[in-house]
Amino acid sequence: MTVTQALAIFSRFGIDVAGMTPDQLRKARNKLVLVHHPDHGGAAEALTAINDAYDFLKSNGTVASPAKSVSRLHQSHQSYSHDSHAVGRMPAWALAGYSGRSLPNTTIYKSDFSDPNFFKKAMWELSGRSTTTYTIWGFDGHFFSSSIMVFGSPKIFDTMADAMVTWQSNSENPRPVRAVLVSPFQGQGLYLIYADGIYYGDQPIQMKHESFNANPNNDPEFTRIFSEILDRLKAPSPSG
């Protein structure tokens, strides 16, 4: 984790902690914990992110004293093209997949799923402003040719599939979409939510692969046989 990433986590939950004293940072963290603790209806992933960001800023001396807090933060940001206030002004949906490097363009040019920022914003809103990041993968019949990171939830898996079909089919290099998979950013697993016109969002099918992470492109053998898996899935059962 970097200073920018830690600041971005707090910004994602509506608090700009740049320049705060240690006591102010602690109070900001406690305020977010009260809201996002699972015992109060929050998400475990959100609580973990908040605590990790707090521990990082505290342990690395970023807010070691009131006198040093502002200067340390400004020094930490000199190597970046945007300061923490710019991060704080980013819309929450744009922080899905944010790595702490250059800030993304958040302009929405078209009000449909062919626009990646409309895609991301819509998933965030439809999921009830979730803070859980998912990567959505589009399979064109041969390769996992497109992916996008969004804030989402299982209750909108079918809509996530629709959005990926539209986005990949209408990109600058349009590709067909035979299947859509999702993987949670802070967890294990890869799940099929759409294939050959059938939606599986209500009962997503877990896929087994040998990637070192959830990225299916990191397992060439899985990519090679995935079309065969889909063929078997759509084949009628012997009793049918």
C-alpha cells in the first residue's frame, strides 16, 4: 500500500484525511468503523480496507505529529500528478480498481453500457453503492478479451453480464460475447454468470482453474478448454 492508496480508501468513504493530526485521523477512522462494521450492517471488506489504511498511515508516520502531518503528506505526493484533494473529488464509483497512480478520466460521454464510466457508475448505483470490487471478464469464444473493475454485488450479476455484453460488443474493437465471468477483488474464485444467452446470476457457477489469482488469462490451459466447458454446459442432458 502507498500513501496515495491509503488516502484514496478514506476518500472512497467520504473523508479526506490529508493533513489531519493523529488524533483527527483516529477519530475519522472510528467514525467510519461505526458506519461500516458488519455488526451495524456494513461489509467486512470495507472495514478491512479502512483499518488497513489507518494502520498504514499511522505506522508509517504519515501523521506522526500535528506539525509534520501536512508537510509529510505534501512530500509524499510530489511524485504524483494529482494531490489528495483531487482524489477526494473523485466520484466514489471511479475508485473501483484505483491503484493510486494517475487519476482516471471520469467523464461519461454516453448514457449506456458502451461507455465504461457509465458502466462503472451504473453498477455502483444498482448495487446500493457497494464498496466490494468485482472484475468482470468477457469471453469472445477464444479469449478473455475484455475486463473491467466495478463496485457491485451478487444481486446484480445478471445486470453486470448485460453490461459486459454491451460494452465488449460496442468497443473500438468489438468482439462477440459468448460468456461473462466475475471474480471478487478481495477474495478467491471465478464465477460464470452468463453463457450462450443464458443467465446464471441467481446461481453462478464456480469455475476451476490454475491461475495464481482470479485472472483466467493466467491459465492458458483453462482458456483453451473453456469453449468445451461451455459446450458441455449447453448440451441437453441424456434424460432431456
